[in-house]
Amino acid sequence: MSTTSTEYGEREAQYIDLAAYQDPETLDRLELLARAARETVRTTPAGIADLSTGTVRLDKVDEAPADQLGDEAGVLEVLDEREGWNLRRLVPESLTDMGVWRQRRAEWVNASAYHALRSPVYLWRAANVAALGARVGIRDAWSYLFATEYGQITDKVRRTKAGPEHIADLRADRRKEARARRREPLTVYSLTGCSTYLGAVLAMGETWGWVMASPILLPVFGILYALGRREMIRREPDGTFTIADAVDFTGAGVLTDDGLNKALRARNVGILKDDESVTIIGFIAREPGDKASVVRFELPRESGKTAAEVAAKRKALAAALAVDSIQLSIRQDGHEGCVYMRVADAHPFGGDPVASPLATAEEWDIWNGAPTFVDETGRITAIELLFFGLLVGAMPRQGKTFTARAAAAAAVLDATCRVIVADGKGGKDWAATALLAEAYVRGVTEPAVRRLTHVLEDLVKEMEAAYDALFELPDEVCPEGKLTPEIVRDHKVYPLVLIIDELQRYLENQGKENEDDKLTYGKRIEDALETLAKVGPAAGLILILASQKPTGDAVPSAIRDAIPQRIAHLCATYQMSDSILGTGSSASGWNAKELAPAFKGMGIHADETGLRFIRSLLINLPTFRAICERGRALRIAAGTLAGEAAGQSGRAARVGGILADLLAVFEDRSLPERLATADILDGLAQLDPSTWAPAALGVGEEDRAAYVQTGGTELRKAIDAALDGTGRSLASRGWSKGGRANGFYLDDLRTAAGIV
């Protein structure tokens, strides 16, 4: 392309075929490159090819029939598809975001209420301004009609000691000028209009009453107000005069840009300096339901402040915003300097507790989580129990059991979940779970603690067997090496929920150390729980633990640290709160010691995503029993009811007491076919010396025959008591001539224990 000059001296374009100046090889190469780039060619919005990519073939676009697309719709569609003409982008987001409209409505409502409450003050101010206007108007009218400015001139002339004739001339000029002003048409018309208006007001007042005639005075009030406002502006040229006050949304629950920046600049907050402001991302909006204002903002990058520092100042920031700290939620949203803030209009957990949806659910899938609490927005939240578990800690009577029960109800209504319960309190809180639990341990008596010990140690072995089963599965079936819904369905490897309430009572080393320095039951429970908490989740083991004092001296940190999901209700100290939620939580503004005790069930939930305020869902005892009854029916229909709930005992039923001890003795000796009574008594003495040692039976250690005879008698009594009412029995048998060798067979023991 080149240019040439026209006859008028203007420049016009001239087409030049540059291809004519290229050799054939170059032309062939350019053609090949153009064809190769045909698929990725760049075009203009009008569909014209980019000149740098060669010839382009555009596919024909099918057009819709004219009767299926109106003219206006067609134009809108074309304009919407053209680059730079997206109509959706032409409409500001603030006009399409319903949250922004809710925010504006809240501001308007609060501003209207604010001004309505202060309207008497505004009326008083306006009356004062109108009174000032009346004084100024009368003064100016008098000055004009009587030419009072001549008086000032006369005074100045007198001070110069001029002759009397000059003063007389000025006075004559004043009278002449005043007379002329009073005779001006505008003056006459104005005085006539004022007198007529005043007469009309008096007449209407006498005829209709002064109350009915008062609106006619509004024009006068308006004129006087305008005169007074002009005088106020003259006195305050900086423009600070105003009748209405600026709306203060502080404490009203309506967050504004100005209010946010002021709060962050507050002395006790100190996030921003006086000359700094945050950058609002998008718009401040109101949540659906119009209960809170939410905003995302970026802190000034030069300040170096982070979202964590803002969260740590939550209480001070709440004071600056004139709200309760529970109404304020702060968390990081994006990079370190990006903050999400929610300011609720009122306490988010006021009113009665929310009932759990599981109270009426017929069944539940544990893979969908467990509805456990409502968050600060009022939404019911289902937490992930599988692979996470739950640790609940608090002071007594602050809702630990309610929270644990709300989470456990999801497992109860899933027929594929096995359930084991140990209630260290020993009350009725978990009694209904006996309808479906494979084992239900109540209280912290020595037999109960011994029984729980055997249950947990047996679970460790089952966990290892579950891992063996997962190991044998192909990678396509078990891609991550852990339990999946398909494995549960196809291979019958079921998740198991272990619920222990008042855990600290089981870890207080219940039981006696024997002379062989065997570990106490409390320590054995601790070791088994630590193994299950650390290794069991991938095999489907779910721990739901509740403790009054989950500190290091009550619940070891090895167990607490292995459960990433925790809930803390009201705590006695901040150290106790940190032991549940994690070290440093209190310093970051999340301290369960400061929770309001008036709201039972209120707490702080912590998981891998952060911390939040919650209130547990309500499931009372009658409702929980109904849930357990539905859970039992579901398991009967699915064929998964097992253990004590199915009338079994032994390993299949997590049976405790003497039968569990006998099984433990056989297991310690590698499960022989039979054991003599003497050997069994020796094993029982190792497990429980306070009951089965020779001294405990009242015989001397050197009198072996008396020990076997006395111990055998007590053993038969204990077995008969354990099997009373079960319809099963267990008797010793001899296997030598003369009955000198007698004892118990393992098969007989398993049959009596109900192992199938």
C-alpha cells in the first residue's frame, strides 16, 4: 500500500500487489504457512482475517428461521455476541446484585428511621433558622425603606469634623432616597401582597380555626427559612452549616464504607492509619434474609497488615462497630491481605435451639456428612465425620453430649454403620443406642473399664484386618487406599463409629497394677485409642469423643492432635479452649472461655478450613430414642444388625466381663484348643489380680490345689452369672482318665459367648 498526491494536493491510497515482487519459492512457503494457520487464525469482530495469517475460510453459521426469533431478540443476540458489545457487561453489577439492593434498602430504612427520630431536633433547628431569617428580613427591609446606610455615612462625615451644611445635605438626601424607595412599584406591590396575605391568614384562622389554617403559613416559613439559611451561610462560609445530621450506622448492623474505615482506624484497633483506607472488592451487600451485612476488602499493601491481624482484633473491632463480638465474623478470603467480614444485626444464636433434621429423617447416608449445628448465618451445617472424626470439649453441662448426639444420629440412621458406645457418665444419655450398638458400655466400674479395654484392643485388630482387605483390592476399586462408598456396597467393609462420652474418666487408670507390672486399663485404653485415632480413619473408623477436660493431663495430646475436627463449648480457661481448638486460637480471637453461657449449645467449630461460631442442633432423649428405633429397623431390614443388639455376645457382641477375660486368656496363649482350669486362673490373675490372685481368693500362694479348687468354684459362679438369662451355658470338661486334667475348650467358650 502506498500513497499518491491528487490534483488538489491531498494524499490518496494506491494498491500495490507485493506478491508480484516475490519469487515462486517464497510464495509457496507463504501459502503453506497460511493454510497451516487456518485453524487458529485470528479475526476481527467483523469476521475479517488478520492480515498476518493469510487467507481464511469461515464456516457458514446456521441461522434460525425468522419466525423463531423476533427482530429485537435477534439484534440483542448479535450485539451480545460481538466483542465489546456484551449488553450484560453494560449494566453495572450494582444494579443486578440483589445483595447490593438489600444493602441499599437497609441503608434507606435505617436512614429514614434515624432522621425520623431526630425530626424534632431538625424542626427546632429550622425554627431557629426561620426566626433568624425573620430578624434579618425585618432588618434588611427597614434598612432599605428608610435608607439607614445614610446614617453610617453621616456618622463618618461627622467624625471628619465637616461643616453642618454637609450633614444637613446628607439628611436631606436620606429622606429623599427613602421616600423614593417607598414609592417604588416593587415596594408597593410587596407591601400590598404581604398585607393581603396576612389578612387572608387572619380570615381563614377565624373561619376554619387556626389549626386548619396553619398550612397556609408554610410559604412564609419557607421564605423566612431561606433568608435565615442565607445568613447562616454568610456567617459560616466554610459550608459547615446543616440542618440534618449525617447518618451514623454504627451499631445498626448496616455496614458502610465509611463506618468500616473508621472502625479499622480506631485507636484500640489500629489496623489502618488516619490517611489509609481499605479497598472494597465489589460492593457491601446484605445476606438473603436481611440479617447481616457482608463485605470483602483488601488491606493497603503498603501497611503490611494481614487478615489474621484483623481477626485477632475482632473484639476491639466489634467495640468500634458498636456490636457484640459474636455478631462479627472475620476470616481470610484469598491472599493474606484479603478479608471477609460479616456483621450481623443481632446475636446470631438468639432464640430457641434449632431441631435437627434427623429428628424426622427416615434414613441417612453417612457419606453426606452429619447435620450437627447451625453456623452464624443460621444455615444447618453437616460436618464430615468420615476420615475426620469429632472431639467435643467443654465445662460440665454446656452441651457436649447434645453435640456428640447430634453428630452420632447420622451414623445411627445409616444401616451400613457399625456403632460402639461407651458412656463414662453412666446415665441415660446414650442408653437408646443399645438397640443397635454392637457394644454398649455404661459407667466406669472396673468391669466396664476392663470391658472397654478389650473392645478397643479388639478394634485395633479389626482395623488391621480392614487394611488387609483394602490392600487386596485392585487400585481401580480402591484408588486412594481408603474406604469408599463402592467398597462398602460391594465388599461389605463397613464404617465403624466409636462414641466415647466423658472420655477423661476412662483414662484415669482405672484398675490395679499387678505384681508383673502389667499396664493398667487406663493406659491400655489410651494406647488403643491413639492407634485408632492415628491409623483408623482411612479404614472407616470414626471417633466421636467428648470430654469435660480435654487438656494434656486428661486427654493426651496424641489423641487430640489426631482428630482434626473439634468443637469447644464454654470453657473455664483459655488454655482449655486452646487445647480443643488448637494452640494460639485464643490469641487469634477465638476463645471459648468468652462464650455467652446463656445460650446453651453455643460453641466454636474448628476444622481444616478455619474456625466459626456455631450452635448445636437439638435432639432430646425421646427424639434420640425414636431415631435409634428407626436405626435398628433399618439394620434389621439390611441384615447388618450385629453384636449385643442382635442378641450375640463374645467377639461378635463386644461382650465384656468374665467371658471377655476368658477369651483374652485364650488369645494370650495363641488360641489353643483347650486350657486347664489352673492355667486359666493364672491368666485371669494376670488380667485382674484384685479378683483372681490367690490372696484375693483367700488361699496361700504355695497351696496350689486349694487355689485351683477355690478359684474354679468362683469361676463357675462368675460364668453362671454372666450367662444368666441368655439360654447358654459353659461347663468345664475333663480330657484325661480320672478327671485329673480338666478345664474349658475354646469352641465351648465361643459357643457360650455367642460367636457365630
